[in-house]
Amino acid sequence: MTKKGIIAEIFSKARFADNVNSYKIFYRDFENLRETTLPEFIKESNNFQTIPISRIEIIKKNHRILFEKNTKNIE
């Protein structure tokens, strides 16, 4: 499954079958890593239009990492 598929699956479960506020999203904002809740991320990103899914680095639920982008450089 692609990264977008994994992230979409996590978001779908969070929004429709779980407590959406227990999810934290960490995403790249230029050189910084920003943290926000899932509802705030959806609002800030204009439903993923202004902040693409590809900028998401980490997704946590209650301090448990559900998704972490592989940032290792492959040479």
C-alpha cells in the first residue's frame, strides 16, 4: 500500500470510527515541523488542498506512532 493509502486509511478511521481529537499530525512547514490535531490539520489544509498529504511526517494516536515517514537518504 502506498503512503497516501496508509494515511488515507488512518484518517478515514479517525474521522468516522474513532475519537478524532486523539490524533496528532506532525507536518513540514518549510524548515519546521508543526504539530496539530487532526481536525485542525483538516481545517488548516483546507481539506488537504493547501497542505498536501506528502508533507505529513508523523501521525500519532495517544502517543503511539501510527505512521512515520521514512526519511533515510537512499544513495
